[in-house]
Amino acid sequence: MSSARPRPTLHFAPRQGWMNDPNGLIQWNGRVHLFYQHNPSAPVWGNIAWGHASSADMWSWEDHPLALEPDPAGPDRDGCFSGCAVVPYGRPRLLYTGANGAHELPCLAEAEDRHLERWARYEGNPVIAGPPPGQEVVAFRDHSAWWADSMWYQVIGGGLQDRGGALFLYRSADLTSWQYLGIFAAAADHGLDGKIWECPDVFSLGNSVVAVVSVHDDGPLYAMWMTGEVVGHQFIPRAAGRCDSGSRYYAPQSLTLTDGRRVAIGWLQESLAELDADDRSRAGAMSLPRELSLDENGALRSWPARELDGARRKMLAAQLVEGRGTVDVTISARAAHATEIAITPIRGEAADIVMRLIGRGCANVEVRVSPDGVAVSEGSRLLTAAVPPAGAPQRQAGQVRVYCDQGIMEVYSSLAGPAAVICDRSAVYVDIEVEVGPHFNAPVCVASVKAWACGRPQG
Ligand code: FRU
């Protein structure tokens, strides 16, 4: 297996092998622990264990040994699939999916040390013997758990033959014996997408309940947020949308930090087939940590976690642009650092912002941000779901942040959804062109464009 491929600077990726979903996100003793679906021996899905990394800032990660590996004699002999972390009585536990042939059932493990490196499996695994009887369940896996009214609750993701993607709700006093309470939500009941909803993530934010699921329809499609309320044992979505308009972001999971912020990290999908032949040591990366909030319409918004500002090192450019301007800055995807570009309207309002990364020996990348969304194209290839409609929006584009890191590009808009894409992994961009389209209210818009090299301090 080739080991040529450098790891990204701000995005977590395994040293080698395959990675998919983030799991068991938890802040513990001042560090955020990230577990992840991992095949350490090949850059393809299979023989899934839980990898483990931790970080004080969510962008510089330290590797830990594997946290869980399939137990040949256990209910997870065919893989330790996705799950979450909970902390009863000050001792973290993992609630994960044990794969055993066609069975995918909830299992429990308990932390044995303060670095969360050693985990003891509960001898009574699986803790739920099978999907709820009496309905045609087509999938049943992945967990999101919370504590309310002196009880543990969890939803398990999956799908129903006649109602599509579904979340199954359970309650427990001790995490080991669970009572089934019914269907928390199902796709067809609300006209939503998906035969299966994988990787649920349910939490409250402000006055709303948020349920994020990964929509699967004979293959992973996209991560979807729903916001609404819980009535009895049912979740009633009032609004729904895509978490990200690129095609990479999937299976996000979130945690509440000790300061109250809710932060999500998602898997950026990457397959072996699309890697360079000499560059196949690993596949898959995590997104940057995204701080979550709700806008006035109940839509879920993401913005780069403020810890990322601490990754800014050398300033590469700082310039004002009125209408259209070119900013000289060299960004190499192969460089040992990542680049952040921040565009902030400072006089007038921008109805849309267009940024072109002019390449040397590679296709140019164009990023368009309007109140309706983010579109990224590389040459003639559109990398995001849809181009935001043209015209004169009534609202402004807000601030924009772009991160380039070993071909991974993440675009954030303060007023629209984010987009994570993967561009040419060896591209060198030499100029950035920025256009700020003035808002009809304010015929002139001046924006500040700043760029930094990002990474750990040298030395
Ligand atoms: C989502 C998923 C989960 C499952 C895991 C297995 O990407 O299919 O539903 O638990 O991956 O690796």
C-alpha cells in the first residue's frame, strides 16, 4: 500500500486505510474525542473497527489506538458499525451497532481509562434483540442517545418497507434494557426523501428539536436536517433541508461543547477509484468542525468553529475589492499548509459573491455564493447540487469563508448552507478573482478579502 499521500492540515484523515462516519463524538477532560468507522488495512470499506483521535481545537488531531475491533466471538464479529457516546455517572459509554451476518444490533461498551483508549464490552450484548416486531423493517442501525426526565432515550436509524426512512424510539433507565416507544419519525409521513435514514443525530438547539439523518436510497445520497418539535413520542418536522450542497458530506454527528456550542463533523466521502494511482494509501476525510445555529425560519446553519481562527499563520493577502478585483495569492494543494480565504462585505451589501481560483496547469475553480446557496464548479464540472438562481436576490450574501486543504474545499456562507467538495488534489492556484455583486439597496459594495496560510505553528 502506498504511503505517499500527505494528510490534510485542518481536516482529520486516517494515517492509512479507509474511513467513513464520525462516531461517539464527546468532549472529555478538555479534549474532543472523535471515533470513526475505519478499515486500517486497506483504503476500502470492510472489516470495520472504530478508529480514534482527539484534539483540543478540533483541527489538530492526535491519533489513538483502535477503540473497538470486531470480536470474532461476539455480536459485532462482522464489524463495529456507527454509534454515539453517552456519559452515565461520569463514565463514558459507547452505544454502537454490532454487525453479525444480516443482524445489525445495538451494543454497549464502557470506558476503562481516562484517555478513552480501552473499552470493555457489556457481556449482555446486544442490548436490543432485534428490530421492533410487527412491521416490515428494512434497516435498523446507528444510534443517537440523550438523557431527559431521568431516563435515557435513543433513536435507531433505519427504514420501513411502506414508509421509507425511519427513526425508532427507545427508552431505558440503565442503557442495558430498552423499551420500544414507537416510530419517532418516518420519511413518507412528511413527504421527505429516503428508503433508509442512517446515522441519526437528534438534539435540541434553541427552542427547536433538530434531527439530522443521512438519506440512503440504494446508496448514500446526502445528509438532511429537520427542525421541529416532539409531541408525545413523535418528532414533527416543521422545516427540512440539505446540510451541505456538495456531494461529499455524509453521516454528520454533533456534540455540545462545555461552553454550550453545538458542533458537527461529517464524513467527506472519497472512493479508491478516484484517487491517483500513486496516492492510494487512504480514502475519506472529516469535514471541518461546524458550529450549528438556527436562522429565523428554523433552518439549520453551519459556520466554521471559532477554533479554526487559531490555525491562521502567515497572512497571504489583505485587500479591498469594489465590484471586481484580483487578489494575488498562491495556493498549492500540495503545500504543507492549508489556506483560508475570508470575504467580508464592509461597505454596502453584496447580493452575491463570486470567487475564481485561477489555476496554473489545472482547471480554475469558481465559487458562487448567494442567499440561496453555494455553487462550486471546477472547469465545466459542477461539484455542488445546483447553481443558485440568477437574478437580484432581496437578501444579501453575507460573509464567506473558503478553506482549501489538500484538494478538499469547504465554502461557508453566513447566510446560506455550506458546501464541501473535493477538487484536483495537486492543483496550484495563483490568483483569486473576487466579484461582489452589489445589492439593489446599496449600489456599491466594498468587501475585504483576506487570506492566510493555516496550520500548526512551525518549530
Ligand atoms: C453510513 C453507514 C452506517 C453504518 C456504517 C457502517 O455510512 O452505512 O449506517 O453503521 O456506515 O460502516
